[in-house]
Amino acid sequence: MNKITQAFQRLQSAGLNRPLAAYRLVQAAILISLFWKWEFFLQANSIYANTPVEDPFFPDWLRSVTTIRFAFWGSALATGISLITSINLLRKTCSWLGFFGITLMCVHQGSYNDMTFVTIWWCCLWSVWLSHRVDTDQQELLMRRAAFLSRLIISLILLGGAAGKWTPEYWSGEVLFDIYFLDRDFWLFNYLRANYEPAELQEIAKWYSRQIVVVETISGIGLWVLPARWAALIATIILSVIVILSNKYLVSVIACLIGLACVGFFVPRRPRNAATLASPATEEPAAN
Amino acid sequence: MVDSNDTSLSNDRQQSDWGFCCIVAFIGLIAAWLLLMPWIPGIAKHSLQRFHLRTASFSVWAAQFPIPSMYNFANQYKVEQYPPGFVMMILDENENWRYANHFPARVITFFAGRYDFLSSQQDRWFTLKSSYRGQVLESKFHLEAQAEGGYKLIRIDEVEESL
């Protein structure tokens, strides 16, 4: 932890604009999440055009494959520009465009169910807020608020996962046994199927499911109260383990959240005696 | 381990930031919704209906999209080539049911489900069943193949629910 902190302190002394650096890190993570869905986009582009499903529940334009094309590419392009631009107005505009595009993905018939777009949406909301604040003269306060929001969002997403699992079918492992252990082609489940009998697999599934319920519950309720850097570290570990032990498709859901979690590493550590000082700590924004 | 400087935002000179406050309040609202879901049946009912695309209106359904719901509820689905009850089932019915992680209607709407179940351009019948702490919602859908390609989704009225 100290080494990470020292590394960031060195970056600060080199003139790093921490809020802007954190903003760019999250944009890069959003792009990773979006383009991990590249296969989805290619297949959806073809299947939605050839096999439309007419359902009056959705407005026509939110069933159209054209809307998905514009929303996906518009969001990707806007996020890419907001990652590299040094013009504040352009950054704000692109943050809003990305936010708007991902909002469409979250309510479109062909993508509403994909949690990737919900986690990206929360990162986009954070990005819109930060893009309007990044030129403040109170960088340390802004950085602390940005980190607080980031861990609050991650806590909420984990809490959302936990709350829906507080039901007997998850505590018994029945759901995840069917989804993962029965036939999912992933290194962990392939290994377990090759080495354990079905009855043993059900027992493993039960404890696998229970540890997910417990970890999501504890981190959903408690992650946001941790100090910024510890929250960043713990969130990064938890999110990474979720991917490593579940399936590769979750990379798109989790990558942007890992980027958001890392915002906590940008919070400067105050000297111990500074806590007793009444005057606020301010930093002048550095050059982009 | 705990560094109180990191968690305290109030030690700094307060600079008004309505955007920050609104997002925090919004998150608090959703967190309260999630925490109350196990104890207030109405919230769980709304969420189950959301998963089956059976919310009263699209706008109410769409307003719920920010609520994170990864791997929520015990969602099962069954896909049949014939209308429910049309053929006497010889095999155990349980063999047809599979679990879905969330939003079980995805087997109809998402690209993978369309590829798996709707590539044949023949009618299909879907039954979705989601349960949460004793509440169960079951929905039936008829996907009617259209002559010009694609499908028309018809919600079958006779649904069983114990909400």
C-alpha cells in the first residue's frame, strides 16, 4: 500500500492533475468494457436485423437495430474523445454524449438485460459529474469526493447483486449449480467436473454460492465506509476474483468498475499532523 | 488500517456541489429500495415484474434501469415447440427448465437467445418463472413467426402467480 501511495506522490510532484488522471483512467476502463462486447455488437448487429421481435412493450425505436448501432458507436466515440481531449468543453460534451448513448443501451430491447451497460452507465454518471468539476482549484477536495462517489457506486452495485440473492435458491447453490457447474465451459468448472462426482459438485456449488452472497453483502454494505486507498485495493481484488472465478464475459461488466475502484488510489495521503489543522488543503490544478 | 482523513469529507471547507449531493442522494434512494426488497413484498413484486417485462408501463420499467440486479432471483425458463398443454409430456417436466442469471426474458430478446431459439422461423412458446423469498411470478409468451421474417411476441394471459 505504501509503495502505491509513494508512486502516486511521485506522480503528483511531477505535476499530475489527479482528478483529470482519474477521469481518463475511468474512460479507458469504459472503453475496455465496451470493446469486450465487440463480439456482442457484431452478432447483435446481424441477428437483430434478421430476427426482429415485435413487442409493443418497447417503443419501435428502442427495438431498432439502428438505435443500437448509433448508441454503441456514439458512446465509444464520445468516450474515446473524452479520454484524449484537453479541451474542457469538448470533454463535458462527450461525457454527456456517452452517458446518453449508454442510457439508450440500458433501455433498448436488445441490450437492457446486459449488466455491462448498467455498470458503464454508473461510470458515465460519475464521469459527467467529474467533467464539470475537473478544473476546480480545490483538487484535493474534488479527488476525495470523486473517490467517495466511486466506492459508493461500487458498493451499490455489489449490494444490488447481494439483495437479489437473499433467497433460498441461492443459499442452497441450486441456481449457480445449474448456471455454472452443470455445463459452463470455463476453466474452473471444467476442472471441477473432471475431478468431482455430481453429488460433490452440488456441495461445492452450495459453498461457492454462499461465499458470493456473503462477500457481496459485506462489501455492498461496508465498502464505501473504508478509507479511499483501502477501498480501492479491496474493491479491485473482489472484482477481479469475481471474474477469475465466474466467467470471461463478466470482464465487460467488471472492467469499468475496476477502473472506477482505482480512483481511490489517486487520493493524496495527508500528513498525520495535517488532520489537526483547520485550514483546507488545496492544490492548484496542474497542466493537462 | 483505517485512516479517518480518507473517509472524512466534512473536514474540508465545504464547497457547494449539487451534482455530488444529488448523486449521493440517488444512490441512497436505490440502496434503500434494495435493502427493503426482502422485507416489503411490493418492492420484490415490482422487481419480478421488471424481470418479466410485465411492468404496467414502459416508462416505469425504464425508470428502474439504474437499479443494479446482477444475478438476482431464481429465474427459470422453458422453451417449447408446441403450445403449453398441447402435447402430453412423457418426460419429467423439470428436464426442460434451465436457470437464467437475471432478466429471464433475455432468452427471447437478447441476441444469444434469439440465435438459440428463434433461428428456425417456427413458432415457439416460452415460460418464465422467477421466485424470491416465496414470491413466484410465472409468465408465458408465444413467439409467432412472421411471414416477412422475425417474430411477434404475444403475452399469454393465463399466468400463474403467487405474489
